[in-house]
Amino acid sequence: MRATDYRDVADAVAAEIAAGTLRPGDRLPPQRDFAYARGIAVSTASRVYAELGRRGLVTGEVGRGTFVRSEPGRAVNLQPEPPPAAHDLQRTHSRLPEQEVVLTETLAALARSGAEIGFSQYGPDGTPRARAVAAGFLAQDGYAPKPADILFTGNGRQALAAALAALAAPGERIGCEPLTYPVVRGIASRLGITLVPLAMDAEGVCPDAILQAHRATPLSGLYLQPTLQNPLGVTMGPARRADLARVLERTGLTAIEDAVYGFLADTQPIASLAPDRTILIDSLSKRVMPALTIGMIAGPPHLTDRLAASVRQGAWTALGLSLAAGLHWMSGGSAATLAEAKRRDAASRQALAREILAGLTVVGDPRAYHLWLELPETWRAEAFAAASLRRGIALLPAPAFAVNPGHAPNAVRLALATPSREDLSEALRSLRRLAVSEDDQVVE
């Protein structure tokens, strides 16, 4: 007798969803009950649920079960763009009045420097001056990358893509936080890299989880956000960073350290503790502005050539105009000045959000531009995001960040950076009313 193929069972459930027998918001039975009802093994039921999640038909929420998605068939992969008319609580790009002044001054300065900038084309290593300026800009107490180890890309996403491609071949595994930057999920998928979710606590990834995953099936590297982690906003303390550095040395693994939000907090990078085992990634998108930016890679010397080849092969090199603007900002002090202004702005917006959302459960660092809102039991994350959008507020539910969508918590991320303070206040008050209301709720 032929064993039941889990894909056949998944096809049957998908047909029930398409026919409306199972409707958006319906809860599937626990896997053991599902297995009994369908006459299959529990292990097969687990594979059925995983396949349904892969197809974007269901979403799992920790401690609550598995539900038919609000929009079956539209799996949450990359971060979507919010509708133009909505209050944008999806993106974390801030826009301060000072940025307009900086942009005007920068364009004028570049115009005076000569038209050759527009015709300049550089490789991943830019120019000797560019490497020296970037190395000095990234340096802080205990950390001083060498100019020879600096590479440039068009933005931070390209730097991440280049680093992932340099560390792992298609089919290999990279460990990361179980809730992570959505773009990294998309990049890994396109590169054929499997992301392995690692257990984390209030300070980030647990060192023992790295060792356990690496023993089970060897990892090719790690992707970590030790400062103001996206989406949870947690920040590793010095002891955890030291523990992670020891794990890297012990295992020989290399970590990609995403430091894009590091300018908002004074923290010692893991790269300073394990310089031969860390690739630090940064960019000017969040510090200055996204439209005219560069990404920066500071890796260990033994990986510089491999990283440079990855940048070239991906066609991820920085444009001449963007590189010139970035050097102007880093050497002239504009980037540092804007970073200070944004620190104050982020802290102020966090305080505003926590005041308005008082009584609800929020998680995050008070220095971050984003906040994690845990929803009341009457809500599902995707239903709440859909209901919010109908009220003109765009935000992202937990499954958008989950490496394993079947294990997403019942929460949403609120990005606080983009709206004006007045619009932000209005949006947050509307979300508070929605969270405690009895409208829309579990079934969307």
C-alpha cells in the first residue's frame, strides 16, 4: 500500500480553501487531531501544515494554532510598499527638516566639484580616499577597521546580499534570529540559501542555540542584528556579545553583523571582539537618506577578495555620484550631525508611542525607530494588519518577519520614523482603539 503523500493531503486542504469550505480566519485542528481525522501519521500532518504555510495558505501563531490566511495564496516574503494614502508605519526611514538642508548643500558641493563625478565608475573598493574615510567613519572605541578591508555597494541590502553570497553556496545554511529583516529572507531565497532560525531571548540569539544548530547540520555562517534588532528592537549586552564572539572563535563560523541601526545606540560591535570572524555591514540609508546612499562592508582580510568578487558578480557596486555624496557626508560631518538629530527624534517618538499605547504590551528598545506590539488574544496579527490598512494605517504583521511562518507570534511591528509627529500620534491612537475594540477581530 502506497504511503500517503503529504502533498496530496495539502492539495486537498488547498481545494477546501479555494472552495470556501475553509474560510479566511478559520482555525485548523491541532496536528494530532488532523492526522487522526485524515488517517495519516502525525509526522505527515506536520509536513502538510508546513507545505500549506509554504504556499501562503495558512499561518501559524505561537500558542494559538494554525489559521487560514486573510489573503490565501499571498505568502509574506518581502516587505511590501505601503499604499500612498496610508500612514506609513511599515518603513523605518526618518525624514527630518535637517535632511533637506543637507541634500541641497551636498548637491551644490558636488556640482562645484566638477562633472567628472557623473562619469566615474568604481569597483567594490572605491578609491583609497574613500576606503580611508569610511574606515575612520565606522571606527569607534575598541573597533578600527582597516581601509584595505572596506568595500562599497549601492546600499545596505546589496551589502547583505554580497555577504550572504560570499559565505554560503546554494543549498547551504545560514543561522539567524527566528524573527528577522524580511529582505534578508527574500535575498536568501533567491540565492538558494536556507535560513535556520536560532532560539533567542531578551538579548538576542542564544549562543547555545548556535552550537546546537551547527552540531545538527553544519552552518555556513550567521546573520545577526545585535543592536536594535528588527523587528523586536532588542539589543545585546556586553556579556552576550562576548559569549557570541567566543562561539565564533570556537566554531570557526563567520557572522554577518548588521549594524545599520547602530548609529542610534552606543554599543560595541561584535566585530571588535571577533574581527577575524565578523563581516560588519552598514549604510547611510537610515543615517542620512535612502535615495542617495551607499552600503559598506568591513570584513576580515582573508575574506576581502571573496566579498569583492561577490559584489562584482551581483552588480552591486556603488554609483560614482552616491559614493561622492557619501564621502562628503562622512568627512564633512553631516552624517554625524544627522545621526545625533535622529537619536533625539527616535527617543521622542518612542516616548510618544509608549504613552499612547500604555496598557498594551509593547516590546523594544527606547532608542529604536520601531516598536513591537503584542496583540490581545481577540486579534490575529494578519487580521489586525488588514483592519489597520482599512483605517489608512500600513504596518507589518509578525509572519512578515518569521523565518518559519508557522511559528510567528501574535504581534505587529510599528515603524515610528516616517510619519509626521501629528500623523504618528493620530495613527497610534487609532491603533489603540482598534486593539481594544471588538470589531473585525479574529476572523477577517
